[in-house]
Amino acid sequence: MDRDELVLSYLPLVRRIAGRIYIPSPEVLDREDLVAHGVIGLLEAAEKYDPARETSFASFAYRRIRGAMLDSIRSLSFSPRIVNDRISQYREAEERLLALGEDVTTERMAAELSLSVSQIHALLAHMALRCVVSLDRVLFSADGEELQVAQVVGSVGSPDPARVVEESELMQALATALSHLPPRDREMLSLYYVEELTLKEIACVFGVTEGRVSQLHSRAIELLRQNLRPMRHEGVKL
């Protein structure tokens, strides 16, 4: 199969991956844009794939396609000028309405800026991305005492340190157990539990039947349990 035929045969996979990825700002990047970036990732996969690798082309292409899509979304953190202008307009309108004692609702802001409600939601998402405060930032208390953000963000709902240690030990044990699985089993579990693909979609990635994927899943889980048993005897809480 030549490169063009290979790319055409995997276009349905590109659309399936695009359909499973959340787009934080559809006003700036829509689903078709995501597909276009995925096709670029597919073309790069077809160019760079080495048949001598243990990984199948389907699996290699999946990661390239998804990576290209995620890169395109990450680039949204650098807002284009039109978004910057809209944020400024939003803040000005918000201050004006608050000064008049009026409620600042999504619908009212949409009317003020001549935008749709969905566009306002997208704008608010962009604004939220910018509201990141360093935990090392210095604040001042009412009596003038210097405090770092990290010193004042605690709450009664903070996790129990002992629980955190237990969970850390469990994650380490699980990572060790996973490292002893065959590469294909590790990849299958990652696609199912991390990437959240369905068995049918994983079958497409591996180029096997859905029934075969179900068998692989059962085998991988059983091997994982076997790898975890010695750790349970060593005192790791599972």
C-alpha cells in the first residue's frame, strides 16, 4: 500500500479521534480545523514510520494524529489579537454595568458585545486560562504581614497526608506492574483506560477484531493482577 492509499484508509480514524477531543474554544478552533491538524499528523506518521519497530503503524499513527491535534489546542493559550480585543471589551462592559448596579449575566454581556452566548462562554474560557497565580506570589494580610499564596490556600478539605502517601505507593506499584507487561498489553490498557477509546476503536488501531481486543484486555488485566500479588505481600496497600 503506497502512502496516499495508507493515508486515505486512516482518515476515518482521524475523525474518530477528533470527535473524542474537547475543544476549549470552538470560536477559534472548530472540529474541522482539528481534523486538518490530525491529517497533518497522519501524513507525518506515514513519512516517519519504521516497519522494523515493534509498534504497529495504526498505533504509531494514532499517537501522531492525537499529538498534532493536542498541539493545535495548546497553541490557543496564546490568544489571537481578536480575542484580546474582546476580553478588553468584556471587562469595560462589565465595569460599566457594575457601576450602574446592574447584573452581569451571560445573556446581558452577549447583548452588550453583540456576540452569541456561546461566544461569551468561549471568551470566559480564554479569560480563565489567564487566571493562573503562582503559589510563590507574595500577598499581604490585614496587619501588613507578608504571606505566600501557598500559605493561605489550605482548607479543611485538604487531603490527608497519610492518604496521599498511600496513593503514591499504590501508583508506584501499579507503574511497576505495568512495566512488566508485554508492550502490546501496556498499549491496549493505555488506549482503553487513559485515552478512553472503545474496544471497537482499539480494534481499528490494532487492525484486529473487537473480539480479539476483548481477549487482549482480559489477558492484560490478569497479568496485571499477577504482577501486583507479590507487592501486596510486601505490604503495599492495593
